[in-house]
Amino acid sequence: MPESVPLHCPACRREHVYTAPPYPCACGAPSAPRLDAAAGPAVLVHRAWDEDWITVRCTACGRRNQWPHPELGCPCGTVLRIPVAGAPSPGPGHRGPARSAAVASTRDAVTAAVLCLRRLGHRDIRRADQRPPSGIGLAAPGLVVRVDPAARPASSRDVECLWLTAMTESADCVYFSAAGYTEAARLQADALAVPLFALDHGGTATPVNGPGRLLVRQGPT
């Protein structure tokens, strides 16, 4: 089960319970970081790409994956970085196949999605306060976005989760996937009017369903 720790915000003293989100390893097993319950959260002031990622070892196959560093957005506006036990963040001088393959592909997917969103007229694009169950969450005013760099096609459950998140925030949503979508996911997206985009290796985002093509035809908002 995902690990949870109690913590409080240093800025407003509000109490929280944080649950580490699991991410799918290449072997298919869910993998989540071990949280350090003894250490308090740090207030995130400035972002650095290398510090946004941690190395997490899959307990099923032993593969060392690069996952986003756990964070929590407090209602007071403070972003808290959750301490992780036994999973140091790779520094600027780190080299290795896991970082070069996993981090580069994730970065390319996010960059392609951001460029597409900007072409559609969205300027204030940021990392979402709450992380999605898988992939990378982005947000803009009135918009919730999921970028999925995984090697598996996005499922209908993935699409529905994004749509539900958007509904709770009274926002629109867009899904970007590097591995495409299952047929069930496309049908679900059409039924819920969720725009789907496929990301290719050249960094291009292409609409692959009716709502996605309609969004492109409408142009900048």
C-alpha cells in the first residue's frame, strides 16, 4: 500500500497527511518512494530540474527509476517538498543510463506538451499542485493537463481520472500521451469530450480524437 506520513506546513502550521503516489515501473509493478517520517517538509522556493527527481528502486525487479520528488501544495499557497528516505536526488554531475533515458524522455514529453499548450493560447503553465496517479500533472488557468511519457498506452481509467480531476476544479482538461491510447480510452475521451494528443519522438503533439482536433481548429483561447 502507498506510504503515508503526517506533516504540517511551516508557513501556516496547517496539518496534513501525505500519501506517496505509486508510479508504474517498466516491469509493471507499482513503485513508490519511502518517506522519511522523522524529517519535516521543506518549503520549495526555487525549482531546479535535477532536484525535482529522485531515484527509486523497484522492490519487484530492482530497477532504479527516476520519479518526481514528492510534493504537496498547501491551501495557504506554500509548496512543500516531502523528505524521502534512502533515495538521494541526482546532482548536476550525475550520469547514468536511468537518468539519461527516463529523465530525458519525460522532459521531452513535457516540453512538447507545453509548446502545444502555448500555441493554443495558454501562457501561465506550471506544474500542478497535486500529482496525478501516473505521468506529470500540469496546470494553467481553467485547465488541467496530464502528460504521460510511459511506454504503455493510456487507458480509459487514466482518461476518466483526468476528467474527474478537471470536474472537481471546474476546469477543462487535455491529455498528452507518448504511447498513444487504448481503443477504450479513445471511446471514453470522446464520450467525455476530453482532447487527446499523441507525442512523437520529434517533439510534436498531434490531436488524435475529435475533441483534440476541435481544440486545434478553434485556435488560441
